[in-house]
Amino acid sequence: MRRRLLLLAACLLVAGCSGGDAGGGFTLGEDGIATVAKEDRALAPDLSGRTLHGERLSVRSYRGDVVVVNVWGSWCTPCREEAVHFQKVHEDLGARGVRFVGINVGDPRAGHARAFEEEFGVTYPSLHDPSSRLMLRFEKGTLSPQTIPSTLVLDRDGRIAARSLAALGERSLRSMIEPVLAER
């Protein structure tokens, strides 16, 4: 098991921030953000488990809200760069019905990830997924366990509306969320 985790961590480090074609029904925009037409959206898989703080969390409980899912690792430099932007947007849009959930991958011990959250002031919950099992639940072409960070925006019905396979700044993150938030 330890050997597989080390191999996974090595692959993730080598692949960090690698992109890919849009695939999976996504249309890639000039800004690098891929979107799916409302009528073509697929339901996100079950994203549930224990958070970094040991609490149970199911993303399905957030149905009715727009949900931003960010896949990250404490060892990932681009993840460190985007963390403050995600926290700011989380604070700004929470009252408008936008929820944030992280999926922490590649960190065998939750303590490293909790230290990351403390260092960058991250207050939204993150599922602890050291072996990337949650990532493997996504339909092929949606997310790759080798692409960290990755971000998805789920619409109010829990369907995948937008995706980024690269680190995001505040402006890009907002431009990814706002069209989905405006939907009724």
C-alpha cells in the first residue's frame, strides 16, 4: 500500500498542472475553462467520506446550491498559489448559495493537509482522499487523477457544468462560477 501511495504521489508530482483535451462533452473556452451545455450535463458521482477533520460529508447534501469542487494536495505548488483565491471567493459568494468543497489527494496523513488549510486560511471542508478513489468515480474524460489542481463547478442539480484542469486565479474562478450561479 505504501509503495502504491508513493508511486501515485510521484505520478502526481510529474503531472502537476498538466492539461488535456476537453473531452467528455466539454467545450473548451479561450480562457482554458471547459463548460457543458445545460442539457448535456452529467450528474457528478457520489462524493462523500470523511473530511480532514474527521467529519462525514456528502456533496449531495448541497443540492440546491452551486458547488465548487477543488482537487488539491498540500505538496502541490499551484494549489498553494490558488488557495487564497478560493478562500476569498468562498467568503464572497457563500451568501449567494455557492458552496466550496475540497478533495485532498496524495496526502497520506491528514495533518499535512490541515496545516495547509491553516497556513492559507481555508475554512471550507475538504474530503480526505489520499488514494484518489473519489477521483476514479468520475466518468472517463471528466477528471484525471494525474491533473492536480483541478476544479469543477456543479449546478444546483448536482450536474457538472464547468471544469478547469489548471490552477485558477480569482477572476478565472469567478468567471467559471457566475454563469452557473445565474441559471434558474
